[in-house]
Amino acid sequence: MLHDPAQLDLMFQALADPARRSMVERLSRGPASVSQLAEPLAMSLSAVVQHLNVLEASGLVRTEKLGRVRTCRIEPQALRAAEHWINERRLAWERRLDRLGDFLDETKDET
Amino acid sequence: MLHDPAQLDLMFQALADPARRSMVERLSRGPASVSQLAEPLAMSLSAVVQHLNVLEASGLVRTEKLGRVRTCRIEPQALRAAEHWINERRLAWERRLDRLGDFLDETKDET
DNA sequence: ACAATACTGAAGTAACTACTTCACTATTGG
DNA sequence: CCAATAGTGAAGTAGTTACTTCAGTATTGT
């Protein structure tokens, strides 16, 4: 269920923005609050919350509110899904090149 | 030089569209012309060319024109760069979880 | 030579994105 | 209790994206 096209759209779209990637990068080093995520970014807190909503909708980040603090953390399964899609296509291409190489080697032997 | 933020923006943005992903998927099975890429897609040839330009600008696809036919193929290094970015963040997170697990195990022993 | 093929490019448009500001609501520390 | 903190939500706006159509240019098969 993580492989449907719409979910991949959301995940790659989420990763396409440098502010959101920097948030993911920060979260890869451990959970953080919204303010902590916002701190290094040159934009309003509101903008950060909007980016966070995009990340959450994509499934890449999960958040949990305790008191007045929203704690954000990475969802590694979603990262894995995006990684997997790319990996499959790259491997398909590279296997193809290998077979082509084998074929060329064989036909060379036949001369 | 494949790791600069702007290039990652372009690559993830390129992968965020289902039509473009279907083009990449087709190309992962071997090179194709613009018309061949367009064939399964419910949109004008012009639209396909525009998607193709996005893919080419991202570095994910390389094209070469011979006569009136533009042949498109995948650039696996670019796919690898996108894959690598995701992988690094996921691993950072998972290593963190492992260390946390070790720490919890150790402190449990100390009771 | 001429028709068909394979794109290419420009202009238009509707929807979406990445912000902004401002006003607001909880929660918490003193 | 009340001021500071942490975040939420709505509205507005400039810029971008994903198409469309239509008109044009090479290239190639007959």
C-alpha cells in the first residue's frame, strides 16, 4: 500500500523542496519539535508548518503532539518505498546493459 | 557534483509526476523514441516532449537525435544520486534507533 | 517531388505551490 | 493569574506547472 502512484507522487514531491529535505535531514539525526525544525530555516514558522504538513501527508514524517509541543520523527518505511522504486528501475536498466554486454562478448567470440 | 541541492530538486521534482515516472519505467526496459514514450500516455505529443525536457534537465534521462528520431535512455548515475540521498537519511535514522536499542538493553542490565 | 512521419516551439490557461502576514488558541513556568 | 511559548488557520499573492492547440520544420519512404 506504500507503492501506489499517488503515494509516490506525494513522497517525491515532498523531497523536491530543499527546505523539506533539510527538515528530513535534521530529523534523520533524531526527533525534533516544529520550532527546532524551523530554527535554521529563513522563513516564517507558518511556512515551516505548511512544509511539515506536506511531509506528513507524504508519509515520510510522523508527528505527535504532547502539550503544546509537536514532536516530529522520520518514518523509515516511507523512505524505503521511495528508495525501492528508484532502485528497481536502475537495476532493470543495469541488468539490461549486462545482458547486452554478454551478447556482444558472445558475438565477438563467433567471428 | 550530482549532489548539489538544485540538482536533487530537479530529480525529485521530475520523479514526482506519474507520467514522468511511467516514462522512466518504460526507459528502464530499454531506449525509446519520443513517440514510443508517448504511445501509452493519454496526452498530446507536445505534453510528452515537455515532460521529457523536465527529465532531461534533471539529468535522469539523456537523449540523442538521429535524423528525425530522438532516442531517449536512462542515466543510471542520476538515479543513483537520488537513491543515495534517501538511503543516507534512512540509514542515519536506523543507526540511531540501533544505538538507542543498545543503550536501553544496557541500562536494563544495570537494574 | 510529395506525402507522411517525427518531432519542435509558442502562446494561452487553469490549477497548484511556496510563501507572507495577521489574528488566534492552547499550554506552561513563575 | 498572566506573560511567554508553541503552534494553528485563513486569506492573499507571485510564481510555477501541466497541460492544450495550432502552426511550423526537418527527414524519410515511394
